[in-house]
Amino acid sequence: MGVFVFLPLVLPLTAWPIARLAEQHLHPRAATRLLTAVAGVMALCSTLCLALLMVVGTAQLPGNPLPDAWSDPEVRAAVPFDEYAGRAAIPALLLVCAACVHTLWRHGRVRRGARRAVEGLPGSSVAVLADEASYAYALPSREGGRVVVTTGMLGKLAAPERRALFAHERAHLAGRHHRHLLVTQLAARANPFLRPLRTSVAYTAERWADETAARAVADRRVVARAIGKAALVSRGTPAPSLAGLAAAGPVPRRVAALLGPAPAARNRPPSVFTGVGLAMWGAAFGTAVSAMSSANSAVTMVLILRAATPL
């Protein structure tokens, strides 16, 4: 196992360049999917390695409930600095689990509260709340979800801008953007080095919906104007886990992107000789090494424990 068990804890640093470059050079749909996949795999690998380190750490605790063979010298010798790393992994893994559970609980609580807010309203794809506050968001569900908007928001937008708003929110529902947001939020809780990817996905998911809305209404300026107005009058969405037209983020960058040409969808990965291509392949390499390192460490630990445990 050796030092390989520590690699997945720091390899997320290899994804930092692509987190920024993907926003600028990749189509928002491709960037969202790529960054979500990288964040999810790296988070799983780093959590697994923390668990493996915890196995070594628990063997050093007095009166631990694990089998005696887990404290075998071979197990401790398999991890460098096991005296420190093993013990540190115990509270670290507990913190990761607590943070992820809290994120899931908060996500569920917000979804339940949003559903209660639209109970009793007509069962259409759009729910209009009688509220002077201006906000709108996409509320996903197993049936496809609904667009929730307040009368305050509708009153601030012209008819073409309202069409852009509905197209934007429907794009969030169709693309299941809440799943991308949740995966990257959990990944950032599992490994703080993955926080830049969470921030980037929050932006690229909005850009993805922006571009989909621009195609639906066939006017990029109308969508840009709707985003600008909504950002000025909106108080945002009830929580970051619910995507919305005026979600917190770099609204000026979104508006500037819509005032420019539509991004081209690439059918093949960018060349490695470009900045974004080099960053993409670097992130892919880091993800692959992270997966192989965690798999190697897990197999090694299992083999050592099987050898150390009497039949």
C-alpha cells in the first residue's frame, strides 16, 4: 500500500486548472458533466483511502472492537507514518461523514419545504406563488419537476423575458442539474481540494441552462436581459441546491457570454497542445491515478488482513 494510500488525498489538485479553463473554453454542458465526474470519482477515492487509514488507526486504540489481526505489525508497516496518519484519519473520516450527512439532510429539507410551498396549486408544470418577493427556481421531482416562480418576479419581467425564464428553469429540470450540484457539494465536503470544482459546476450549470434558453427563445439578448433584471430584483433561490435564473454567481460573466456568439459543441476532446486540452488530460490523469491508487491500497489491505487473520 505504501504512499499510494495518500495520493488520492492530494491528487484533486491536478483538477484545479481544468476547473477554471472548462468555464471559458468548453461547452457548458460538457464542462458540467466533466467536472462533476472528476469531482465524484476523486471524492470517492479520497474517502476510501481515509477509511483504509482509519483501519490502521483503530488498530492502535486500546480496547478496539476490531479483530486482533488488524493490529498486526504487517498492517502497520504497510502505511508510512501509521502512528500519525492512522490516528488522524479517524476524526477526519468522521468529519467527512458528518459533513456529507448534513449536506444530504439540508438538501432534503429544502426540497421538502419547497414542495410544501406549492401544495394545493394547480398540477401544471409551472407553479406561481402569490409572493411580492422576486425569485424563481426549478423544483425537481420523479415526475419531471415544476418551475416555481413568484408573482413578484413575473411582474418585473416583460413577456419575452418571462419566456426566457421558463425556458431556463425547464432546462435545469431536463438536464437534472440538481444532481450535478449535489454531487459536487458532497465532493467538496469529502475533500476541500475539490471546492473549485463545486464553484465551477455551479456556474457551468447556469450557463448550460442559459444556452438552452437562448436556443428556445431564439434571442440571446432577451435571455441576457432577463438574467440581468432577475439578478437586480431577486433575492436568489431558497438554497444553492435549487438551481434558478438568478442563482448566486458571476451574473456579469453570464450576461457577457450571452451577448457573444454561442459556444460550439465539440465532438472530440481538445488537443493536448492547447491549454484547455493539457488541463483536461491532466485532470483525467489525476483521476485515473487516484482510482488506481485507491484500488491498489484497498486490495493490498484486504490481502494483508486475510494473511494476518487466522482461518
